[in-house]
Amino acid sequence: QVQLVESGGGLVQPGGSLRLSCAASGSIFRVNAMGWYRQAPGKQRDLVATITSGGNPNYADSVKGRFTISRDNAKNTVYLQMNSLKPEDTAVYYCNANIDYRNYWGEGTLVTVSS
């Protein structure tokens, strides 16, 4: 059984930084695209960033220039470096991965940007 486990969320002041991690574990043959989505209270879940197995990133316009997605294929882990955080970045951040052509989600980690 495959699991995605996120870590790194928390409370940060506006302008601050956080780094999220998500590790895939279990019976895995191949990890394809990985990514991060977020859901603010009362809103739908939206794409933040994705990265292909070859390392090509894609970002939502709202985070371009502030967030960086990366991955370590040897560890089946994806990262999200978040800089210059804004209150509107407050949300539950979910890890997503296509593993052996099935879609998996993590349980989410809360990021709160507030003074």
C-alpha cells in the first residue's frame, strides 16, 4: 500500500519562508509526476505546483517567483520551498503523486501566514 506523508507546515509571519516535504512509501515501482495543491477555508482545492519525473516544474501564477518545487527521485520525495509568504497563502497544502499510474493524495499539512 502506498502512502504520502507530508511535513513542514506551521505558522509563519508574512514575508517568511517554509519548506514542505512529502515522502512516498510502500510498494512502488515508478513515481511519475508529483505536486502540491492547496485548499483555503471555504474554497476549492487548487494547483500550486507540479514537477515531472524528469524535473520539469509548473507553477500557478499566484506563486511564480516565490515558490520552488523540487524532488529527490532516490527518496521518492517532493519538496516545496515557499518564500515571501503572504496571508493569502494560508491553506491546507496537499501532496499529490502519480505512482504506477494511480493517483495518490497525502492527508495535508496546514500553513498559516499571519502576524
